[in-house]
Amino acid sequence: MARGGAREGAGRKAGQKSQKTIEREAIKAKALDDGITPLEVMLTAMRRAVDAEDWREAAAHARDAAPYLHPKLSNVSMDSKISGGIQISFVNEFE
């Protein structure tokens, strides 16, 4: 009898959700059914801070909510051949 290693038929089948994923989806569905999500809480708090002109607190809430609304740009790689020279110019915007 072999010991260790992969066994045929063992583990979760391809395409099936794990128990953890099923639990997370149930929690998400309940939050949506209740009508309030963490993003809505953050945006409401941000709007209240803006109305009170508390810009530091509003900025903190905006910073927390931003990833939900504005995803970060991904890195882009470029592979190209350059013939000739490259000219680099620096502009000082603060003068």
C-alpha cells in the first residue's frame, strides 16, 4: 500500500466552491439583503464629515472607500526596439 502523495479522487473537485467561499458569499448576500454594505457606511461617514466641513475625517473615509470605487492601475510592461536616440526633458512645475 502506497503512502503519501496525491490520490485519485481526493480533494475538492475542479470548479466547486470551497466551504470558506460559500460562507463568504452567504455573509455578503445577507449584508446586501439588509440594505447596507461597508462601502455605504464609509461613504455616509464621508458625506457627514464633508457636511460638517471636517476635511481630515472626510479624507480618511475617502481614502478607505477609494479602493472599492477606483481600482489601482496595474503595471504595464513594454517591449520595444528603439532606433536612434532618446531625448529626455525635465520640467520644473514649481518655479
